[in-house]
Amino acid sequence: MKQSPRILSLAFVGAVSALMSGCGPDAAPVDTSPVGSATQELACSTRITYGDRWIRPSGHPAQYDVAADLVTWDGTCVNEGTNSYAVLSNGWKPYFTGNNACVLALDTDCAGAAACATRVSYGAAWLAPANHPARYDDVGGRVYWDRACTNASPNSYTVLSNGWAPYFSGSNACGMSFRYTGCGGLYQNPVVPVDCADPGVIHDGTRYVAACTSGGAASAFPLRTSTDLVTWTGAGSIFPSGTRPSWATGDFWAPEIHKVGTRFIAYYTARHSSGRLSIGAATSASALGPFTDLGRPLVYDANMGMIDATFFKDTAGTPFLVWKADGNAVGQPTPIYGQQLSADGLALVGTRRTLMTNNLSWEGGVVEAPWVVARGGYYYLFYSGNAYYNSTYAVGVARATSPLGPYTKLGAPILTTGGGWVGPGHNSVVTGPRGESFMVYHAWNSAHTARVMLVDAITWPNGWPAVPEGPSVGSRPVP
């Protein structure tokens, strides 16, 4: 990946000077290029991003270093006691906690920079296939692993994100290191570490925009923007304090902003003055507002709460609204409905259809939070099931050849509690900066005090989506 030339900063110069005493885990990188002033523009440079197990030198707040010239690494990870280290081409020697724990991303603007690729280097216990002399494999794109290992006596194996299943001699013997070149660096979940439940995320043509549930806060639905799905910046609210719609009394949930025609519409849930949860709509020329509310609910039922609206267009460009009946609140089933919208996105037309109900055991009493994607001749309906407040919450998927179904469920959920993340769900599906599919969703943090925002890649094996190694814990290549 091409980047602009880097600047050698005073902080980096200080780190260089500190290194001269050694190359242990507290050592900083070596850079032997001349430094004639406080800052020096480099002819070309390499950004080295370290995985989450990197043993950070004291006084080094960043998770990366920028070095002059081209820096490479052959992918070899050397075990030393309980830790491991890599030796880079310029002599840098970063250490990592654990054996076979080296994970590095190298991104350069030097001549000959390659497209994104992964080198998977196998530990000493790897059972190499016949006629495979190298201790590594190279593959285009991003491959990752969250360090799970399955015993299959007397050996063990694991499955990587691309379906590879390397075997190792002995129990719990899986060991691999990863080198990413030209992939743009690394990130680690959560990407929003504060409460950001029910994230509705789109790309507005310029940047990604996320809106989150706000409950009873004076400003409804905080907004954030990002160019990479990883670094998010606050951008106001859909309804700043004092501008919440007059028909709604509270419970501002599950916002999504979608482009409809030449403008943007925020679809959201709020409690009507009658006490019923209802679906509202507000319009704006920009995804960041200001938004003008419709002045009344778009979807209202005096006998049943209606929540979790999402918008999509079929392949012919016809707009549809999909939402959930809040039956679980009154001990009833929870159908997910779909209905055509008017061209302006502000009125329902045609006939409402039931797209699914909660009829699988893992869904418990709830299916909710729909999101629909058209791909390869199918409409994929992502949804969440079971109890949002505990580890039973998960993401499932169904598909159909027509926008209003009938939809056939995959069966088992594609994203469940794991890796310390509890109750992953209420997702959006977006196309990443490099054209790949990503799921943006919430999960409870370890303290169970907030539903934070996570991002993980979606793959499409055998005509169905999957979220391999998700919810992710360790470092991964950026979207």
C-alpha cells in the first residue's frame, strides 16, 4: 500500500539513541540513517505495526514504529524462554509474549511495494505436508488466527480464517506467526470502547457514518465518522438536545441512516406518547444532519410495539423497510416483517409480509435487528436472536431469491459469544475500504457495563456468510 513519506520525529530519534545498549524486549528499533535536525523527511520509509502481544518498550506509547528505507522480515519467530522475537532486516528485534507469538505488519512507500499479502510461518511442531519444504505459506490478502487449538489425539490442529487447517505434533501444539505486507497495518477490537449499542453503519460516499442507541439521553443517537472502520470520531447527534421529535417520549433505540434518492433518512425506534414503541423517520441532505423528523411515526401499531427498522433496495432499485414486532415484550412470537416503501422512503406501500419468526432453539424468544444485503442472486437477511443482555445473544442469517422471501435460515448462528466478548449482535454489514465485506456489531465488554462496537471480516464460503475467528480478540489486518 502506497503511503506518503514519513517524518522522523524527535520522539523517534530519542528511541533510536536509547537502543544502542541492546536488542532485548525493552529495546527500541535501530535506525542508522543520519539525522541532521529535529525532523527529517525520509526518501522512503516503512511503518512497522506490532501485534497485541508485543512487549512494548518503556516510554513507547504507540503500537508502531516508522523506519527509514525498506524494512523486511522473513517471518521467522524465534522462541526464547516463554516469549518469542523476530529479527527484522535492519536488526530490529521486537519481542512478544508467548511462544510463536510474532505478528507484524509492514507497510512501505519504498519502490517495489507489494499488494496486501500474508505469510503464515509455522512453529517447530507443524506437520508439514509432503513435498512442502518451506516452513511457511504465502497467500494474497489477509489470513488470521485467534490462537484456538483443537486436540485430535495424538496431534492437534486449528482452522485459519481462509479455511486452512494445519496440524501439529502433540496436544495443544498449534503455533504460528503472521507477517502482513502492504495490508495497511493492524487493529484490535473494540473500535469504539464506550457504549455504542445497536450500531447502524453506512458509507455516505465520503466516509463511514455510525449511529448508536441513546436510550433516554437528551441528545438522541450519537454519530461517529471513520475512513477505515477502525478509528472513529464523534460527529454530533441525529437529534441534538432540544430537537427530539415531539411525538416521542424516550427509548431512542436502533438508529440507521440510509441514502434514499438524493437525501438521507434516519430510521429509528422511539416510544410514542401512547406508550407503544414505534418506528420514526427523519430526513437530511447530509448523513450528519441536521435532520428533520417526519412529525409522526412511520410505523405505528396500537396493539404491538414495532422496532429495529432497516432499509434496503432490491436489485431493481425498489426500496423496502424491514422491522421487528416486539412480541417478546408481551410473551408472543417476534416476527420480522418486510414491506415496500414509496420512492421517497417515507411511506409504506403494498402488502406487509412476514419474513421469519423465532423458530430455532438458539433464538429463544426473540429474532430482531435485521439487516439485508443483496449478493450473488440472493438477499441475505442478517438478524440477532435470544436475550440481548447475556451470552445467548447471537447473529444468524437467512436468504431468499426475492426481497420479501420466502427466507430460508442457515440454521446455526454465525457469530456467538467468545473471546471474552458476550452477546455479540445487532449488526450492520458494510463494504470495507478495499472492497471486502465487514460486520460492525456490538458486544458486552468484560465488565458487562457497556455494549462496545466491534468490527470483523465476513467471508462467503459455499454461498453463505461467515465471520471466521469472530468475535476477534487479537490483532488483525485493518479493513
